[in-house]
Amino acid sequence: MRKSWVRIISVFFIRKVVTELDLSGFERSYSAEGGPLYAPELMLGVWLYAYAIGITSARLLSRRLGEDLPLRYLAGGARVDNWALSAFRRRHAVGLNDTFTQVLEMARGLGLGKLGRVAIDANPGQGQRQPRSCGYGATVAQRTSEAAPQRAPLAAGL
């Protein structure tokens, strides 16, 4: 029961944070030419929530947009296809990563969660860390302290 309440609260939290963000960097990358696109706040909110619940596949996310109420809420009822989701993630990979880090830091600052080390490995055997992988052992705390000046104006608005 608690897990579903946490998800509902996090949906509203993500929705509020996305509406408060300055999305001009996302919007500047599009030109007036071409067909209609999905709003950056829609795509950003959907991807942030998807990452928070462990969905990283555009195909799975597209399927879940029709099934999960929290995702449908963030998408405003729109059925976004996996091509559009994947294109947005490719185009805005750095911005999406930075925004996700900011949202995690704000949630931690408000007492909604805590940050730690997370490791995901699809390899069924025991692996060896290569020297060039994992950012040479950089921790979440080191990376978040580097991004602190960027988060301050955003956190002040909440």
C-alpha cells in the first residue's frame, strides 16, 4: 500500500517541479520547421517519472503510457509513440540527466528520499570494473556537489 502512495506523491512532485523548470534550453533546440511536436514539459515529466520507477526502454514506456494512471496523468492523456520518446531522449540526453539529478537533489532536500549508490548490471556472471568505466569511481555526492550552483535558483522557487 505504501509503495502506491509514494508513486502518487512522486507524480505530483515531478509535475510541480517540471512546471517550475526553465525549459528554454529544451525548446531552443527545435526549429519552426517540421511537424507538431510534443511539449517538452510533457516529455520531460514522463521520462523523469519513468527513470524514477526504473523504466529505461522507450518501447516499454510507450506501452505503459496507456496502462499506468500516473504516466497517463503526466502525459496529459497523450499516447506518445516510442519513436518520439526515443528521439527526445537522444536529443536531450545531457539535459535530461542534469534535470534528473536536480529533481533527486530537491526530493532529498525536502525529505522525500535519500541518495546512495545504485548499481545495475545485466551481466549474469561476476564482473570486473574496468579502469575507464564508472567515471573512475566518482560518487553521487561528488557529482551532486558539482551541480549545486545550478540547483540553487530552482530550489528557491519551490
